[in-house]
Amino acid sequence: MTNETVQQIIDRAAADPDFRTALANDPLGAAADAGFNISADDVRAFLGRPDASDAEIVEELRSRMSHTGLGAKNP
């Protein structure tokens, strides 16, 4: 996963509320469904947490998304 890929995911999330919601609910699944080729190991490396469990990296991504204002919005 490159910084360019990360930026593309962030840009899409910022522009697409449905994608943003999907990311908040299932970050890796939503990214894969949108055609982004990333793995859990890629995300672990990006986050600097090589020993994190899948649940821990998902929670970390959700937390980071909510702090940036990209988390799921309740209608």
C-alpha cells in the first residue's frame, strides 16, 4: 500500500458518504470492494503496528477516521 493509495481512499471517503459509511463499518472490505488492493498486513505496516490483531487494526482505523471527521455519520 502506497501513500498514493491511502490518499485515494481518503479522497474518496471525503467525497462519497456511502463509501465513508462502508469504511467505518468494514475498512478493509470496503476498500477491497472499491478496487483498492490492500491487505491487513499493509495496514499494520502503515499504522506501525505489525503485531496488531485484525480487530485492533479495524478499531485503530475507525478511531482515526472519527478523529478526522471521516467516520460514519448517523442520519
